[in-house]
Amino acid sequence: MLSGDGTVIYGATGYSGGRVVLRARQLGLQPLLCGRDAKKLQLLGEELGLPHRIAALTEPATLDGAFAGAVVVVNAAGPFSRSAQPIADACLRTGAHYLDITAEPRPIASIAERDTEARARGVMLMPAVGFDVVPTDCLAVHVARRLPRATRLAIAVTNLQFLTRGSARTLLENVDHGAVRRDGVMTQVPLGSIERTFDFGAGPQPAMNVSLGDLVTAYYSTGIPNVETYVEATPLIRALLTGCRSLGWVLGSAPWQAVLGAWTDLLPETSGGAEGQPMTIVAEAEDAAGRRVSARLRTPQAYEFTGVTAAAIAKHVLAGDLERGFQTPARVYGPDFVLGFADVVREDLA
């Protein structure tokens, strides 16, 4: 029988997982800590006075045992290209609701394909309950409601950091997987090949296209068929995306992925001092006649805010506030959900 209150956090010993655990405790939750590293789990469990259980992604029976009796499982173990499906499978088998903190379009799309199965089993599957995509999804729905016949949606983020070990692994896995959504269909476009400006608060600033989870979630949340996602083109980001565009086909090969994967293992399991740095998001909707509306949202730092939003949604689910099947944050909790958190400010620009 599951120890705790029915909440399981898988990947609890990672940096982002630790932020989710911290915020869950602050909300009064008593989660079961779960993951693959027995020593780290034991130390964390003893430190926090929380139950823990070891479960490998490659052992379905062990996952089922860890999730038996769970109400909700929060998957914080990236890269989610490897963890999303086995953990979602276990949730569907055991009847637990599934959350994760991915920002990757492909794992989100693969979870969306399980909608019918999830509805039949009475399970909610809601990936991307961290910084991407809770605030971005809420802002996308906000501008879509202001322009109900919008056909195009652009979302841009500034101060985006790829600093933890998990984030670096995700980035390297996707160096040659740029995309946009056109007429409802995901379409390959090289990373950094589209450039435009957004007002993040200090006048128009250049931004370049990247593949954020909103390419999937915003489409389901708003119904807008054309979606693009961007990040502010700082010198570092510009160099990074230019390198991905030029060398992505090489870096995406198996030999280079092995070399770069070994390099990421040497990176720290922290955000490298990015704590406290606020984030700014801009969303713009446009209709067929060229009318545009836009809005800006400011939030706390991405890794910290991920813990806040993931824990809050887990608490909602634990209380029965959910909808079965594949869901997105703003579709279930509404565009103003994000405004309920501290230090979040939204303003309409046009």
C-alpha cells in the first residue's frame, strides 16, 4: 500500500524534482519519493522524513508496485523522451493521474495520443505542468480569447536558461529537431531559422525560433492552427541556435550523441545561479484580416516556478480537481490560473 498522501514524485532527487518536492511540502503534501538511485533516495527520504521507493523505468512491474494506490504521479525525470512513456504506461495500468514537467514537444505529442485510452481508464494525462507550459499556456489562451478567430499564435520567452544537467541532455537530444505548427500539422523548420521581434519590456528585441512544448499544448488549448515559439536572441542563444542549425545533423548522430551525453554527465545538477532571475513571456495572436492582440507575463525564475506550478497542480488533482484524458493546464484550470501565484504579473500590450 502506498505510503504518504497519494502523491508520488518520480525523479525526486534531481534538481527540478527537488524543487517540486520542496513546494509540495510547503503546500502540506506528503509525497512518496521515487526514482532509480537508491542511495540518493534514502538520503533525501531520511532528511525530509518522507517515504521512498526505488523503481527503474525499464521494470514495469516495479513501477506498478511503486505507483500502486497513488492518486497522482509527477514525473520530474528528464529527458522525458525516455521517461514519459514508461511512467505514463504505469499510471494507466494502476489508475494514477499523470503529470510531468517536460518542455519537449515530442513527448507531449506522444502523451496526447493516449487520450482515448486515458478516458477509458478514468485517468488524466497532463504533461508540461512546469514553467513550460503553465504560464505560456495560460497566456496563449488569454490572447486567444481576446481574438476568438485567430489563425496564428506566437509565443516568446526571455531569460530562458539551459543550465542543469537534465536541460543540457534535452537540448542535445533535440539539436536537429526544430519545428513549428502550420495548418495544424507539426512541420520541421531548422532551429533559429526564423527571426522576429517581441517587446519583453524594454522595446522590441530580436528572438529566434525554438521548439517549445507549446507547439503541442497551445494548439490543443486554443485550437489555433499555426503556432511558433521563440526565445530572445541573446548573443549566447544566437550562437547556440546557429550552431544547431549548422551542425545539428552531425551532433544528432549516434557517435556525437554518445560523446555529448558523457559531457553532460559532468555538468552540475543545479541551475548554476539562475535563481531569482525573473522570466518574461509574450504571446501574440493574429487573425486572417491581420488584426493582432498581444500580452506579456512576468513570472519567477523558470526552475523555481516549475516547482511551484507542478506542486500546485498535483494538489488540485489530489483534491479531485481534474478532467480525464489528455489535458493541458489552461484548458482545465483556465487562463487566469497562473495569476494565483506570487510575483506573477500580466499586462495586455495591444
